[in-house]
Amino acid sequence: MRTLAKTLLALAVVVFTSANLIVTGDSKLESDTKAALVADWERAKAFSLEYIDAMPEDGMSYKPNDQVRSFAAQFLHIAQGNIGLVANGTGAERIHTDVPNFEAEEKFQSKTALRALTVEVYDWCIEGIKNMDMSKADEVVGPNDQFSFPRMEWIKKGFEHQTHHRGQTTIYLRMKGITPPAEKLF
């Protein structure tokens, strides 16, 4: 558990350091910042897929207790969060606007469907970041005064959110006797 905490802390430092670069209109800096974000999100996608692949089909509905989300629901929550947070950050048009709650959708509960949705959402996030106008990274956006932040903050919060929930599923795998995937810091 200590190793996981150290790993998550190190990952947070890397992400926040790369995402906190000041966007000054310098096209190289903007390009480097965008490339760092894309690399982080590509790595997060690969790591999430390794977690999904590690859990057998019969573990998709597994919950350590009744008070928490199932394994599949954790990744569905990540997908829904990624769409909302990255859309706010990049300005990209949201996908799956017809699905109010992925976790409640039976069609996403199988390993195959969960994996496909995870790929689709991460690819959408990555494409949104690639197409983001980095000169607007400091532009404050949001639904109201309480939840209005610079675009870059929305992207950072999205990364933090998915890392938090994927990290929770480490325990799910361990409780099923499965060794979780090795860390992916770089």
C-alpha cells in the first residue's frame, strides 16, 4: 500500500509539473506542454486497459463490499468523468451525451464493452488535447462561479480523477488474488 501511495504521489508530481507550464504564446512551449499532456493521457489509457485486462469477466461486477462501486462501475465512472472534465478543458464537443449515467447502463457491464468504451473515451480525450488551442489554457470556463476554472485545471482534474479511481481498483484485483499491473510512471 505504501508503494502505491508513493507511486500515485510521484505520478501527481509529474503530471502537475508538466501541466503547470506557463503558456506564454511561445509555440515551442505550447507544443511541449501539449506533447507532455498527450503522453500522460496515452500512458493512462494503456494503464487503464491493463487493469481491465487483468480482471476476469466474472470480476466486472465484483465489489469489495456493498458500499462501493463494482470494478466495472469504477471504470465507467472514470469514462464519464473524463468526458466532462476534458470537454471543459479542451472545449471539445462531448460524446455520449445521450447516456446520463454509464454506471446504470447494462450494455457497458461486460469486459468487452467496458474495454471498448474505455478506448473510445481515452481516444476522444487525447484527440481533444491534441486539438486544444493552448493559448486558451488560462481561460476560465465552467457552468457557474463555484465551478469555473482555467481550461488547464479541468484537464489536470480529469487526470487526477481517473488516477484516483483506477488506483482504487488495485484493491479489487488484490482481493481477487490478482497482481495488479506494474506502475507506469514514464
